[in-house]
Amino acid sequence: TALEKRGNSTTMSTPQLILKQRAELLAVLCGGGSAEPLDCVLDLLLAWEVLVWEDYLSIQVAEKALNYKVRQLLDVVYDKGEDACSCLLAAMNQVLPEEQKAGLCFGEECAVVGKNRPDTATLTLLADRPVLVRKLRDNIDGALNVLLTTDCFTIKDCDVVQLPVYTPSQQTTRPNPEDKENHPSANCMLYQKKLRSSVAAQSHTLSTYGGTGHFSLDDIYTDGLLEVMDGSGETTTLGLEDVVGPVGTLNDDADTFLVSGEAGSGKSTLLQRLHLLWAREALLTNIFLLFPFSCRKLNAEHRELSLKELLFLHCCWPDRGQDEVFQFILDHPNLVLFTFDGLDEFKQGFTDEERHCCPTKQVPIPVLLFNLLQGTLMKGVMKVVTSRPQAVGPSLKRYLRKEVLLKGFSPGGIDCFVKKHHSDPAMARRVIESLQANSVLLSLCHIPVFCWIVTKCHQELLGSQDGIPQTITDVYLLVLQHFFQRKSYQPQGVLGKAWLEEHLDTVLKLGQLALESLEASCYVFSGYELQRIGLTEQDVSMGFLIYCNDLSVTDCKRYEFLHITLQCFFAAFYLVLNRNSDRSAIYRLFQPKNKQLSGLSQRCLGHCIDSSVEGVKSHVTETPNLQITAQFVSGLLSQRHHNLLQECCPTAVRERKAKQVVKSLSKGMQRHFKSIPRPVEGEKKSMHAMPSFVWLIKCIYEMQDSSIAQDTMAKLDVEHLKLTYCNIGPVECTALAYVLKYLRNPVGLQLDNNSVGDVGVEQLLPCLHICHSLYLRNNNISDEGIRKLLEKGMKCERFQKIALFNNNLTDACTQHFAWLLKSKQNFLSLRLGNNNITSQGAEQLAEGLSSNQSLQFLGLWGNKIGDRGAEALADALRNSTTLIWLSLVDNGVGSAGASALAKLISQSKTLEELWLNKNCISREGVECLIEALKMNSSVKEVWLRGNNLSPEEEEELSKQESRLTF
Ligand code: ADP
């Protein structure tokens, strides 16, 4: 590079300067979240030929966060050596404002020497880039016009150029008069008032309580469990107010917040709560205008609309100053929030292929929606989107600021919900007691929509002769009975045995509507569609269909099912009971995508299995719904409901369909088993479950036929079953245990990073005897869950290892572990890291350890056992002839603890690794350890990083004993 150096030279080379100041350089280039400084630096480096175009592209990766790009820049330049580094520092020196340069060292001053003018236009564009950017910035429209009229650019090229992904400083160059900034006009205020009141009216009641009129959202809303995962996989629990807060942000450049959760986990309700609180000025108070949208309703909009029309037609019409209000919205993206409920129900899968950024141009709804989500249109407006996780593919993920997981109710939440639902405390108590007496039912209640049904149908539940519901099919049969009962003229509680037969006509018609519309991703129906199927007013009055609650301006009434799961239930009924359906309908429901035939229903039904494997774009929406439908089909065809269906469906037909289900499930499972790779030599044969594995297991569970479970599992031969990050909650645990208990050979069951909880742990007990290891890291488990687990575990001969890192354990669980250790002399590994165990807990554990002669691994990283705890453990372990590995990292252990551990070292013949990082051990403690190590030959490593020692002491001590690592 043509560089000429001037001034005094400093001692450090420029690459060194860049390395040393990396954190600071990163901070100034990312500070404020604006990409502007980075862009300007890049312009200069391109102009100076420090970077070639390929370098530039490797830095400016569209979907990457700003800090990634800056790091990439620093790496690329560093690799290029001294001259390039000098130029980078010079460019930063030129670009950054004075106040940001304080404290930074830019090395020797350098200047670019004038080069020969480039001889091609392309090179000129590069050489003059910084100047061109400055000059063209405010005249971009004029430039584009010229390019258009001279045919150099197409309209599409112009669109790409005009994407308003403006950095904040660019935004200031747009017309945005300061005086408007914080003073909305009277018309805007008026509009806000109107919007608030219509949002409040729309969100005041829950649709599932619509007909009863008893409850407002305030009366019944119960907080769900919200979690967010950071880049490293750590989860944090959130409150409603944090949904759009900073915690868990993954991509600073994006403005879309995703709330994901399974059907019925409460996503729509959460959004509704957010709307209501905004309308009352109780939350999101910095948001001036909130526009709520429902994706299922947007499906019905076939016109092309501009952004302006979308907002005003679908949400709220400004009575005065339309243009002024819209201009305010355009000028103040940071004061506006859009919500989109149920992206998974939007007919078209997300793509970012078509760019659109003009707020007044009419385009099809998908184009509008997707460009809003990407931030191509209305950059800076916050968007909150809800969806089931399956519908969120990688192309959407890169536009997400963060993803919040909604995991349904906690056990406390269930109690709270039941109490809110039943104003009579005695009744609430009875319902809660009946739930606690039946853990399967309790586990179902973690999903709010099931909790709603169970609570609503308490009468049928408490007085049921058919036993307590075990499956979701049972629960939905309850709700069916409940609704028919409500409308029947018979006295309460008496619904004739043949109730289904009596209402068969209604069920079939609703079933047809449900199935046909699921296949077409349609969730909202016009009166005409109802008529076509023959649904009468009386059918509608049963309550399964409700009027759409809608802010938009339409003349005709529209209907939807009370909940999507109910639509799936009716669809399943139709598949089971419809005598005219073709013979392969059931097979197709369970079939993988590539084996489908043509035709409407085939097209959709076939997506049931593992569409996630391939890039299915537009029909991902049906997959989860058809999976739920398949689950209900399995349940309805179960032998248990034989009596119910007897009069409605000839036995031979029912049996044929049931056989088809069993065959499909068995085939589906085999496909999974075949995918298990051969074990690497020396490693266990392991299966990492694919997404549909848990679904197949749930279908088998719905059938409630142990021989099916047994037959399926007989073919599975693995030593390790990995189901991490699979959304496994209590309901899934019930199904898993039901099936896995039939495994022939013992397995390690790895369920890390799910939401098993205490109730889920209880559900797993039936398969504990087949587990040699249980991994439950990060699963919201508390002492009570452990009590139940170990009570059973003590009796399971094969159960030898448990990992419980990052749960909610306290000293109250350690006595149970002590008992386990005392009574099970083949237990090998106990890992309790990142819980809340103190010295007391350690003392309890020690009691168990002193009479155990089998434990090899003990991990307590990240607890608070202190010196006292360490002393107790060391004492107890002195006689151990099995312990190989001990971790007391980050436990507040000082020299007293270390000297107790030294005694353990001096006696142990088996211990190989001792982990003591991040404690407060000083020289004195380490010297004890060194003394002890002199007498020990088994120990290979003692880790002591991050203790109370100076670097000099560390150096000196490690010379004395090479097995110490500082
Ligand atoms: P999703 O949108 O995830 O499918 P919904 O929000 O529609 O789930 O919830 C289904 C039903 O469950 C609601 O109609 C309501 O009866 C009940 N429900 C869900 N979340 C809550 C909550 N936080 N408080 C009270 N009830 C809830």
C-alpha cells in the first residue's frame, strides 16, 4: 500500500496495537449499535486497496450481528500484516469522533499517498467510495432515477438499493424534523386513544370463556413459564415485561422477538395480555402505537395492500389526519410495535426472497408480512411474533432479535389457575386434590389448554365412571361430552351412554370442516363454508365454533374453532368415523412426505413425518397440526374407546383402521432405528432422537396398548438415548416412560435441557429400572422431585449414574442422596453442579459417602459448600477405595478445606483428578496439597486456577509439583 509514515515511531507494532486494543476497538466500532462507523471504515479500506472485494463480502455478511462483522474485520486486517493494520488504525482515526478516540492509541500517524487514477469505472467506484457515499447519501433518489431511465438499473435493483435498513445516523439524514420528535399532534393523540380502546375491547376476554361471560382476562390470566436461551445454551427465566427486553438478545440488528411454544401453551393468551396491559398503559409504556395482527386472519386477506392499508384496515381507522398519523408512524419506528399471532398458521412459509420497502406500495400480504419481519420495511419497529417451534426455520431465525420459549404452567401456576377458575374455594380444592391424586392428569395440566379443559369439565371428571383420563384423547372426549351435556335437556351429569351416536351428525360435519380446512391451512370460516358442509345454527350453538374476534373492517361473520387442538380433534374423528374416506387416508396421515400421492389431502397429510428433514417451505404449517391429529386418531382407535365408537363405526372398519395405525407407527419407529449410526469403536451405541421420535412415542401412548409398546421397543437396541433440547415436558415424560419401560437392554437416558420438572420426574419412574444413567441437566427439578426419584432409584439395581447440573436443588435433597449412597453399593456417578447446596448439604452427603464403597465421580461445581463442607466430604471420602474424580470448583473453599483435601490425597489410592478452580485457597493450603501429593501416586492432576495466589506464587508452587495446574 502506498503509505508514508510520519512522526515519531512508537515501540509497539501496529498488529500488536490491534491485538492489545481489540476489546476497545470492538467497543468503539459497535458502540451505540450503529453500523455507520464500520461502514465508513470499510469504505476507506476499500478505497485504499487494503481490502479487496472478497474481503469486504466476508465481513459484510447480511445476517450477521455487528460485533461479528467487526471481529471479522479485525481478523482479516490482522492477517494482512503491518501495513494493513496501520491503515485500519488510520481509517478509524479518521472516522471516529474525538470523544470516542480518547484512550486509544492509533500508532504512528500515516497518510495515504496520492495514487494514479484508476483506469476503469469499477475501480474508480472503489477508489472514490468514501466521497461518493458522502455526496450521494442525500441524492440517492436522483441517482436511481438516472440509472433507471438509462436502463442501467431495473426496478428490482432500485428496490434492493432502497432497503431502509438505515443505520441510526443514516436515519437522521432522512426528513425527520426534530420538533415532531416527541410531540405527537392532536390527530395522532386521538388515533392513539382510539387504538388503545379497540385493543382493550378486543383483548378483554378470552375466547375460550367467550360464551360464559363470567371471566375477563384479568380474572383468569395466570403467568406461564417463560425462558430465554443465550448463545451458549444457558437458560434464564423471564417475566412478561422481559419479552421485549434486552435479556437473551442474540442479534442486535434485528427487531423481531419470537415467542415460541407448542399448541395450547398459551401463546395467543400471552400476546392478548400484552395487548391489554399496553392499552391500559400498564406495560410497554414507551410504545405509542401497538398494532395487533393475527396470521390466521391475514390468510383471508387476498387483496394486495400497502403498509398503510394494512395498519388502518386491519387494526384501526384514523378518523382524522390519516396522512399525518401515517407519517408519524414512519418517522417514529421506535415508538411503534406490531404483534403477529400464530405465524405457524400463516399459509405461506417464511422466505426472504422478495424485497419490498415502500410503505405506500400495494403488495401481496405475504410480501408485506415477511418484509416487516426482516426489517426491510419499517426498520426499527419492534415486532413480537408467536409461533410453534416447528414453523421457525433457519431463514427466519436470522432475523430474530431473540427467541423466548413459552413452556406452559408451572405446578404453582396450575393451582393458581384452578383457584381463579373456581370461585368456590371448596370446589377448587376438590379439583386440585383430584389432580394431585393423579399425576398423569396433573402432567397434562402443564399445558394451559388441557388445564382449561380439565378445570372446565370438573363435573364430568369428578363424577366419571370411565376412570380418570390418561391421554389427551380422553381429555378431549371429556370436553366433547361437556359441551353436548350443556345443550342437552337431561338433568346435569346424565349424558346417555349413546351420546356420541346421538350427536354423530354434528361431529361428522364439524369433522369434515376441520379436516378439509386443516389440509388447506385454513382456520377461519365464512358462513358460506359452514353452509356448504351443512352445519346448522344448532350445530354452531354447541359451542365448538366461535365468532372471530376481529378488529378489521369486514361485513360478514366469520368463525373459528375454540382452539386449534379442538380442530385437530374433530379432524381425527372424521378420519376415524367417516365411512366414505378412502382406505389409505390413515396411512397417509403417518406417511413421510416423499411417499405421497397427488391431490389436496395427500399433499398436506403427507407432511406428517419429519418434514423438518428437508426444506419444506410452504406447508410446514400443517405438520404440527397433522401430528396432533394423528395422535388423536391413535387415541380414538384405541381398544379402550371401542364401546364409545361401537354404534358409530362398524367393528371391522374400526379394527382395520387401528391396524393401519399400528403398522404406520411401527414403520415410523423402524425408520428411526435404521438411522442409528454404527457405534464408533470404544463408544456406546447411541441414538439421537429426530424430531418425530417423541411424536411417534406419544401416538403409541395414546393407544394405551402395552403390547404395541413392547413390540416396538423390542427392536430398539441402543445403550444411550439422547433427547436433549426436544421440548420434553411432563406430558412427554409420561409417554416416554410408558414406551421405554419395555426396552430389552439398559440405556442411558439423556434428557438435558428440557422442561421435565418434578412432575415429569415422577412420570419417568416407570422406566427408571431400565436406565443405568439419567441425565437431567437444566430441567427445573427441585428437592421434591429428587425425593420421589431416589425413593424408586434405590430399588433399581441397574441405576448407577445421575447428572443434575443446573436445577433447583438445595440442602433438602442431600439426605436422599445420602440414603441412596448408603443403600446402593453399585452407584457410580453423582453430579450436582450449579445448584444451591451449602455446607449443611455437604455434611449430609458426607454421611452417605462414608458408608459407600462404589462411587467414582462426584461433582459439586458451583455450589456453596465452603471449608466446612469440603472438610466433611474429604473426611468421608478418605476411606473410599473407588473415587476417581472429584470437583469442588467454585464453592468458596479456602485453605482449611484444602488441607482437609490434602489428607484425602495422602490416603487415597484411586483418586486421579481433583478440581478446585475458582475457590479461595491461599499458599498455605496449596503447600498442604503439595506435601500430600508426595505420598500419592494415583493423582494425575489438581486444578487450582483462580484461587488466592499471586502469579509469582503460582509459578513457584507449580515448580514444586508438576501435577498442579494454575
Ligand atoms: P396457543 O396460542 O399457544 O395455542 P392459547 O393462548 O390459545 O394457546 O391457549 C389456549 C387456552 O388455554 C386459552 O384459551 C385459555 O383458556 C388457556 N390459557 C392459555 N394461557 C393461559 C394463561 N396464561 N392464563 C390462563 N389461561 C390460559
